[in-house]
Amino acid sequence: MQTKRTIIISNRLPIRIEKQDGKLLFIPSEGGLATGLGSYYKKGGSIWVGWPGYIPESPEEEQLIREELASHNLIPVFLSAQELEDYYEGFSNEILWPICHYRLSYAVFDKSYWAAYQQVNQKFCDATLAQHITEKDEIWVHDYQLMLLPQLLRQQNNYLTIGYFQHIPFPADEIFRCIPWRNELLKGLLGADLIAFHTYHDAQHFLNSCLNLLHLSPKNNSVRCRDRRVHVEVFPMGIDFEKFEQLSKSADVLSRVHVLQEQYQNRKIILSIDRLDYSKGILERLAAYENLLQTYPELRNRVVLYMLVVPSRDNVAQYKLLRDEIDRMVGHINAVYGSDEWTPITYFYNSLAIEDLSALYVAADICLVTSLRDGMNLVCKEYIASKSQRQDGVLILSEFAGAAKELPETIQINPYSIEDITQAIHLAIYMPHKEQQQRMKSNVALVKKFNISHWVKLFFNRLHEIKREQKTHASRKLQGPTLKKITDRLAQSKRRLLFLDYDGTLVGFQKEANAARPTAAVLQVLADLQHDPANQITIISGRPHTDLRKWFGDTDYFLIGEHGAWSNFPDGQWRDKPDMPTAWKTPVRRIMSKFTDRTPGANIEEKNYSLAWHYRKVHTGLGLMRAQELADALRYLLPQYGLQLLMGDKVIEVKINVLNKGKAALEIVEQYQPDFIFAIGDDSTDEDMFFELQDSAVTVKVGTKQTLAQYYIEKQEDVLDLLSQLRVPQNKKTAL
């Protein structure tokens, strides 16, 4: 029997391939993701799927690579040069990257990029499915290059366990909506069971996009996609704390630290380490450093900015321009402010070995992170871990880096404010040693606890919880064996009463209430059910009784309108409830009118004993906000007049408390005395019916909201099919 496996899927594998002197080299990655997930993908037959960073020169070379990587539990997805150009450099880095980092003007919305992105995501899907994925496995998809993958996998098997983590920021919905294919990207992510981000703001931006672009209403940090609830969580990523702590104590690193301190003659070392990218705020940092030397000339020859920029995409025009401007500014500052014995900036454009990085972290008096937008930024955490022994040094951190939300004991700056950065550096230079230790001690404790292993553990624990919740919920779905038990029970009964809600149940919602007329299919299914002498149809609705009489007045159905205010039971003659007060309408109408005047698209519907405020035509965000405000404004009237407030689907209704579907249904049940009761509805008004009938009826909720009903079906379009299955076959009638 196959054991549970973890399937990690990312754009890159944790081993990259290079070719030197005709020989393939398999080089392990030092990245935090590779370190953190190493113990997961190597056990129990678990695997990692990704691009190996190399294009094979022949089928034989490709096969050789596959065999070598297989020994490391790695599954390569090979991409052509054109796919890399259009999918990775194109869609991922010229559309998603600038949009997610709020550089809209840098985005290039090329249709061919989108085609390549779809194609490569499908390649990743095919490569994953080729590993014979089962429902026992758990899949973790990583980052923005694979946003379509969760849904592609879900389409193949609805019961897969899928998590997704976004390592870069998620932008505000007003920015994200600029992408022509924004809906497809959101739907791709919603194929996951758990979608996680580094920060609360990223998670909220994603939920707002679901609300304003897909019209999915978030609830408790989750959204409902058909019969699945997709959870959106925050899990700030950690680092391999122990690795950096041990490195900082090693003799090799300490000897390099000594060399650095001698080289810079115990000047204050300000360290910055970044990948070449416009999101890192490198130019702003240089401008602030020059401003520091201008404003505080006494610091000249006492400080040095050690700036390491790691090469990245410098063949792309924007990045080449950025590098040229960095070179120009560094040269300018060194030329204007430097001297024979002092160079203000030590600048390197290359990568360093981990031991050299560790030595820089230990030696640096200040670590300066000025990201204009950053998903997390692990450099600052590596700096903190490297200071765990001495617990000195000062971290200056951009408030727009994800790590800033976790590390309050840092000097946080607005990277767009040159003066803010300048003053932060000045404060850090003169910060007392005791204060440095107090701040660093707090930071070290936090980074040590929330390390990479803790991050992985939290994610998978939550993913497992979600799958357990889904399985519990799925057992209440009216299908398969569950439905058969009910139809068998129905077939054995002789006097059946069927309560059917109208809007949202028999027919879908319409922007215009008058447009929601019963279709020919609805009329036929109801007629077929009523044709059985054992069945009695009861349509129970909040609609005006005049609508029900117009549409169903020539049938033998029991009709209940306006939540029980009007009924034609038992003899087909319409009667309303006598002596129902209406004085409450005046203050309620006044409040509703006030909100209607402030809300374009809203309107008031008046019935005999209720008032309804509709906001189906209102812009989603505004409608939800006004609805909540209106509900709050109305609440004080409820006990005063004995009213009930109902929050329906894009409608708020106020009615007399003594009138509700539950009481109306119970009156009919007590007189009709059925031996089988079926009740189905979709909104909060039907919960009264489910409550009153819960001990004796089969109750069904249309939709997946929380309910008192025993069972549910996913959507309104499934209702007619369900009702058709309630018709008792002729042979079973004969058997009775």
C-alpha cells in the first residue's frame, strides 16, 4: 500500500545544473526553501518537481539528467529557450513581478507571454500527474510562476490535498485587476485548499481581489469555491537559524571577520546585500548615504557602506539601466567624499560563498535593508541569526519588507524618504551598546523560534486540519448513498409534504426581481411531482403573494408568500394574517431611504408586512459596507417594534417577528399530518424553516453557507436535478 508523499513543486529544483569542460555539474542550492523542505521531500518516496536550470543538448543528456536527479528524489521539468523567454522572463518577470511590486509602468502585457505561461503550467501539471499522485499525497506549490497549477491539478482530481505559498507580495486588487488575465490567475490559485502569504496585508489583498473581481465573499479568512472552502492564511517564512548561528561561531568565519575589521580599521560597517532589482531600493539607499555624509561631515572616514549586489537579469534593459545608475552613483560618492585613506563605499557586483556572507554579517555594525516592496526579505533574518552570540549590531529595516511585520525591535524606515533613512543610519551609529543588545536579544529569540522548520510544520499542520474539515463537510452533501437512503425512505411513505423556497432555489437570482419567472423546466418538474397523489408541493417564499398567485394560481400547490403573511392553505383561497401592525414601517422606511439616497443602485421593496433593501446592483465593496451600516442603524428598532432583521443574498429585509417561514410551515404540517417532509431553501429566511422542522424533515441547504439543514447541495442549478430524483418510479408505487 502506497504511503503518503509530499510533492513539492517550484519553478526551480534545489539542485541546479551547470556544464563545465563538457561535464555536467549538479550543484546544491543554498536557498532557504531548499534547506527548509529538504527533510520533507527526501523521505517516504516524496519528490520535488521543478526546472533544473539547464536545457539539455540531446535526448541522451536529458535522460542522464533524469536518472541523476531521480537519485535525489527530484523530477525535472525541461523547458525550451523560447518557453523560458516567454514564460519566465516574460509573463513571470515582466508582468507578475512588476505588478506585485507596484511597478505598473514596467509591465508588458504581451499575449504570447500568457500563452507560454499557460503552456508551462500545464507542463508542470503533466509532470506531477505522471508521478501517479493519489488522494493520500499532499502537494505544495510554490510562488508566482505557477499560479495556474493548483486548479490544473484540481481538475484532474477534486480530492487532492493542495497547498500554495506566495513568496512575493500580493498587490492591492486595484493594481492586480490591471492584468488582463487576472480572473484566470485567481481561479488558478483557488484550486488549492490552503493559500498562504508572508503578511496579513498580502492575504487581505488576495481576499479583496476574490471579492471585487470574482465576487466571492470572504468569510473568516476563506472563500467558498463550489463545495470547497479555500483558506487563506499568513505564515511568515523563517530561515535555517542553526546554520547561520553555527557559521558565526566557526573558526573559519571568525578569521574572516578579523580580516574585515582590520581592513576597515574598525570603522562602522554598514552592510547591504541585495539581488539586482528595482524593488530593493538600492538607489534610494545610495542617495540617503550621500545625504548622511553631507549632513554629518564628522562621520566621513568613520563609516563605510559595504554594498553587495548579486547579479540578476542584467541583460534586461531596465536592470541594465539600474546597474549603470548604481555604478554611476557609487563612483560619484567615492569620488566626491573619499580620500586616499578612505573609500566611502565598498561595492561588489557578484555572489559570495556562504562563509564570506556569514563573516560580513558578524562584522557589520549595521545591516541596512531599504526594499521598496518585499515579500519577506531573509537577509535581515540571516543578519540577526549571525548576531546570536554577540547580540550587538543594529538592523535598519524597510517598513515595506514582509519581515518588518515580525521584527518590531528594529529601526523601521520609509524607504521612499531619503531623510528618514539618513536619520535612521545616524541613530544606529550612535545607539548605545546596551540598547543594541536589548533589541537584538528580542529579535534573535523571535527568528530562532520561527525558523524554517517551524514554518514548514505550521503550514502542513494547517493543511491537514483543512482537509479534515472538508471531509466532515463532504459527508453532508446530498449525493450518492446519502441521497439513496432518502429516496428509499420517500418511496416507503404515503403522504409527502415538500416545502420549496423560490428565489435562489427554484430559480436563480436576477438583478430585476420581476425577471425571476419560473422557467418551463421548473414548471414541468413541479407538475411531475404534484402528479403523484402522495406528493403535495408547497412553495414557501418571501415574495409578494401576488407574484405566487400570478405564476402558480392555477395549480393545486400550497402557496405561502411574504414569509407567512399570506397563504392559500388549505382551500386555495388567499388570506393574510389579521391584525398585523404596520406602524414600524415609517421609521424603518426613513432609515432605508437615507441609505438608498447614499447608495447608487440600491432600492426598497415594500410588501404587506415587510420592507426589503436590495443592493444587488450596487458595486460589491460599497454594497457590503452600506449593508452593514444599514443593519447597524436598524438594530435599535428591532426590540422596540418586535421586528426581525434578515440578511439575505444582496438584500436586507425587516419584518414582523411573529412572521417567519418556520412557523408558517409548522402550521401546515400540524394540519396536513404528512409521513414524509422535505424542505429546501438557500438563505437565512429558510433557516427558520429548518429549525422548526429539524426533528421530522429532510432539510436541504442550497449552497455551502453555514446552516441548520441536515444536508446541502452546491448550487441552485442542481435543485431541479435533485427534485427530479425525488419522483417515485412507477414500480415502487405498485409495490406499495
